[in-house]
Amino acid sequence: MAPAVHRRGGRHRHGEPGHQHTGGVLRGGSSAGVRRELISAEYNLICCFCHVPSHSMSSRGNVRPSSILVRTVRLNFSRLLGHADRFITEERLRLYPIVFIVGSVVAVTISSAIRIADPTVQGALMPDYLAHWTGGGLLISADPSILYDPQTQSAFQRNALGTDVALSWFVSPPIVAAFYAPFALLPYNISGILWLIVSTALLVWCVLSLKSLAPTLMGRKRNVVILAVLASAPVFELLGGGQDSAFTLAVWLVGIRLLGSHHNAWAGVVLALGFAKPQVVVLVPLVLLATRNFRALASFVVACGLLLGISIGLVGVDGLLRWAAALSSPLYVDEVQQGQAWKMLGLPSLVQGLLPPALGGLIAPALMWASLPIGASILLFRLHRNRTQQAETPAIWSATLATTAVFSPHFLTYDAVLLIPVIVLLLELRPSRYVRVSAVSLFVLIWLTPVFHLAAAQLPWPLSAVDAPWAAIPMAAIWIESLRALHGPAAGIGQRPAAATECFKAADPSPSIEGQQHG
């Protein structure tokens, strides 16, 4: 940015007395022209960073107060991002995750030892896995038609563990029970340890396979990315609880890779395996239709139909109806939708958490049914708007994953591992302060979720709003950036962050780490 020169009663050269050089703009006197130029420079700086079109000032130099207010807010926001970004150094990104990893390993080890020795103290080892193991065991040892009966499942778990424990209710599709049936042939604790090994191996493969999405980032900062992923709260929940989200993540990564290499038929089949968690693949057919990938859509529908047919063959039509009834039963609402509400991260959960309990309960059904269609509509609109541009396949499916995470009414902490490829791709394509600060904020806020829950769960409203899933805010920021990444290379995905960097360097004389490629 060229320095502005203010003249008062004669010509002054750059650096003469009477002028101060600050951030590349000379400030001196009280000339309205200099003030207008300063405001215009700051506004252009913000527009460059936020990727919004700037509007030149009128020929008469008039600036509306509302415009000044908006520009001031944007400038302060950009400065706040800059201050936060200065704390994101490579040294911290290496040391802090190690502390979290060591603490997580120690906590999981101690908790697992206690749960194995005496399940009555903290419950069974890996309670989420217990539900899946129960489904597999009941499928091969009892009448499949009673697979979803909570009393039957509770008795099965009591017999397996030799003591009474809280019910871990299996409510996944019947095909999932068939997947876990071989594990149910083993004693529970041995089976749980085996599943932990399998899930860890899947997770490690997923992290290493991120190189296909972000070759530059993984080539230069692979160790930083691996440490950050392993230190995250979703990974801790996934491994400690025995969830199957690592399998779901692998399905998405393989599906995206097959779509990118134009193996569309196989991509549809692989993505259909996400049928194990229908809420995370519900947008897949819509996006395949919007992108006119009819071969992948056809194979996806056929594979889902095949999985549904297998499910009917396992439990019958009555068993399938009992599964649907279980998902809408009062017990499911109490134990899952309300009992685990503090673990849910989407925008619907945030809105419900901020409202008074009575009002939140009243609008909960509307949020549950309307939120994902709203997010899908926004995504499809952006895809339609950019139909003439060559959007990259990873960017399309990254935006699909982000939309699912942000607007899903049932997106828990361990499901947030699905945001890992979204964040990594954005750090590859748009390595701006906005993305880095959003990613780190999400990391911190998810870890703080149980702290907020313990501190505010019993408090009256509005203090109880502290327990709301604040991680939904940086998730929404990441989602917005994923929609921006739908612009093809011709639109300047790779150039915009660099342009923003140059703007900040020109306007901010303070030391910056913008030039470093942080993971």
C-alpha cells in the first residue's frame, strides 16, 4: 500500500517532521482527505482478508455512519484474529498436543483398568462398544425380532459382565449387528481390546491417507497434523468409548478418493457403507444428484437397497419397524437425545442450549426436522451457483461433510473426527488466519465441553447456557469457509489467502507468523 502524503502549507517529503509512519500509512494533521484515505485503506484490507467485494467511496468522499460502523467492526475482528493467530506457533502445535496425548493415554488406561476390574464403579469397558457387541451377540444367540428390546439387551449385558451396569442400548441398523457378530463370539473384555486395536489402526490409516487431500500440508507438516489429530477430544472419545466413527471416516476418505479418480460406481458402493450411521450420509445422494454423478448415485442407491434387504433378511420387516420405533421412543429421547445432549455439537443443539429449557423442549422437534434440510438447501444453492466453475471433487465433499456436521441434530463429540479432512483441506487450500483460529478454537472448545457441562448442568437459566455446545460456533465458521472453497482454481482459491497475507503485512507492522505454513 503506497504511503499517503499529507500536505499542509507546502510540500513535505516522506519522513520529514510532522508526520508519523504507522502501518505503511502516514498520519498527520486532521485533513478530511487523509481520514477518508485511511478509512478506505482499512476497509480494503478487511475486504481482502474476508474475501468480500470492496466498494469505492463516492466522488464527494461521503461515508455513511453505518458503513463506518461495519468497517470498524470488521477491522476489529481482523485484528482480534491476528492477535489470536500469534499464539498459534509451530512449537505450541508440537508441544501442547503431546501433553494432551500423554494425559489421554493415562486417563484411558486408568479408567479401562477400573472398568475391567469392577464395572459397577464407572461402568463397563468402552460402553459404546458394549452396545454394538450386544447387538451382535443377540443376533446370533436370540430371536432377532427382539433385537431392539431394551430389557432383553440389559439382561444380555448383565449376564455377560456378571453384574448390573447402565444400559448401553443398541439402536444401530440391523446390518451393524451382523458386522459385530464375529466380535461377539469372544468374551467381552477381550473383544473390546481387539476392537480398540482395530479402531486405532483404522484411525492411523485415515490420518496418513490425508496426504491425498493435502499433499503440501502433509508433506511439510505431517507430524504436526498427526499430533493435533491424536490429541483431539473426538479421538479420545472415539477410542475411550469404543465408537465406530473411525470406520465412518475411512468410508468417507475412500469414497472421496474414488470420486476424485473417477471410479464413480465403486465410490457409490463405498459411500453406501455409511448406512451404518445414516445421519452422516443422508446428504450424499442429494450432492451426487446435484453434481450429476448419476453412475455413483445409481450404485449408492443399489448398495443401500442391498444393505436394507440384508437387514430385512436378518430381523424381518417387524424387526425393522421395531428399530424405527426405538428411535422415536420416549426411552431413546431420555437416554440419548436428552441424556447425551451435552455431547452434541451442531447448531441445532447450540440454539436449544441457549434457550430456556421449556422453550428449548418446545422447539426441539422443529430443530430436529428442519435444521438439516436448511443446511442442505444452502449447500445445494452454492453448488448450483458454481455449476459453471470447475469445483474440485475434494472441495465439494468437504463442504458436504461440514454441512452434515453443522446442521445435524445428532452429531456427537466422537463424530467430529469427520471434520478432520475438512480442516486439513482448508489448511491446504486457504491457509488463512481465519481457518487456523477457527480450527484451534474448535479443538479447545470440544475439550472444554465436559468442563462446561459439570460447571453449569445444575444451574438455572440463563446460567445454564454455559453448558451449550459453543464448539458449534467455530464449526459454523469452518463450514462457511468450506462453502467458499467451492470456487474452482480459476476463482483464486490458492491466491486469496496469499493476497490477504500481503494486505496484513502491509497494514500491520507488528511481527507476524503469517508466512509460516502451520498445520
